[in-house]
Amino acid sequence: MKFKLFVHASALVFSAAAFCLPAAGQTNENAARDAGSPPRYINVVHELLKPGRAAAYSGMLSSIRREYDQFGIPAYWLELKSITGPDDAMSLNFFDSFEEAGKMAGSIGSAVGAHPELAALQDRLLEENVASVTNLFAERADGLSSRAASINFAKMRLLQVTVFRVYPGNEGEFAEAARSIAAAYEKVEGTPPWVVYAVNSGAPAPCYLMLTALSSLKDEDAAAARRAPAMEALGTTAQLKLQELARSVYQSVETNIYFVDPQASHMPQDFTAEDPIYWLAKPDRTSQAP
């Protein structure tokens, strides 16, 4: 069961033990965080859709979003649809503390109890459209990111997601490589910022997610051109070391691009206020599933 809409509060996996961190002192760390900036924790819900069900899934989720608006349910998700890779959907839930995640879980539980028709619609969404679900939690790895403070998820239109699966015991080597690459690309004008999250539960560890927020596919046009000057800034010795690390550290590396589905997303007011025309546009009801 996943957190975005229909997981029971008792099934959430966000205990302090799961993150190997004490819960005390975390609640107010990011109290002043801008609405669109990367949160401390993310819950990633990845859904592989049944063949031919992408449009029905999006339409039904848009209907659910309208129900959450109508009932004033304070539970939020950012919906993404795949451009590359299999026909799938990805949802991001943002949290800055365990307390915040718990409150959202309570809101979902109360809503399901008070509105059984909403619960039925959420069950239909899964049963009719989704082949499988992967649900994971991850914590921001500040030292491995590149200019993450400049990211505004409320302004992005696409998200590039790179998944690094690392052989156990090689976390330090991965961190070394990530810091080196970030330092090199920061010297190249026009390189978009990215934020790295370390997966704590829901996937075989060690696993890292690199999220790069894009305004359009044009942001990728110069990706190949940026690589050469970045490697030049890195230096020959460091390049050889990174190549060796890549052979010995990574189990796999996979990159896919998703576009944001604003009509199927449900985000708080301070987030949507960053770009209300985009986030609050009225959906085309003729294309929405009941």
C-alpha cells in the first residue's frame, strides 16, 4: 500500500529507526524552507501502469484531487508522468519531519473514514490502472547535491530522476564521486542544479536518487556540450579515478525523465502560489475519467 492516497496510517514506514536518526530536534530544522525548495525527506511512490491505462489513470487521479480540494483534506502529492522508460507514474510527497508525515497520514485516515466514496475511488484507481507499486522513503544528502538551494520544484515542468544502486560498503566511494562531479559541473555555465536523496527504506540499500528539476526539454539540449568542459575542469587524474569507481561501486545507474501533471497533483497553497496559473488551471472535464 502506498502513502500518497490510500495507505493506512499504521503501515507508514517513517520511524526514527528506519532512518537511523533520532527524531528529537528534527521538527523545526527546516521551518523557514521555501515552499518549492527540496524538503528534508521525500516519499516516492512509483507505479507501473497497465497497458493503455495512462489516460484513465490521469483522469481518475484528477477527479480524486478535486475531491481533496472540495473536502479540504490537508494531504499533498506532486504527480509525474513518464516520458522515457516504461509507461509509469511517479508521485512525490514532501516532508521536513516525522511529525509532519504523521499528521498527513492522520488526515488521509480521517478523510477515508468520513468519505467512503473517496476511498472507493482510490481503490478503483489502483485496481483498474496499476500493475505494481514501489514505495520508498529517502533523506536529503546535502553534501552530495549541486546548488540544491536554488531548486524550486514549484517552477519545474519536468524532472530527471537518476537512480544509483551501489554495492554495500561503497557508500563513501559513491559520496566521493558525487562531490567531485558536482564540483566540476558547478564550473560550467548553464548546468541545472540537482539534489541527491539517500534511500532509507523501500529499496535495497545503498540506493541514491538524483533529482534534476527542468523547465523544459531544452534544458537537456546542451547536456552533451556541458560534459566536455566539466570533465576538463575535473582533470585527467580525477576522471580516471571516477572511471575506476564506476566499475567497482555501481550495481546500476538508470535515468528517466518525467513531466509534471499539475491537474493530478495536490499541493499546498504556499506551493501553488509560486505559479498559480500553472498549478490551478481548470482541467478539461471532457478528458477526465469519472
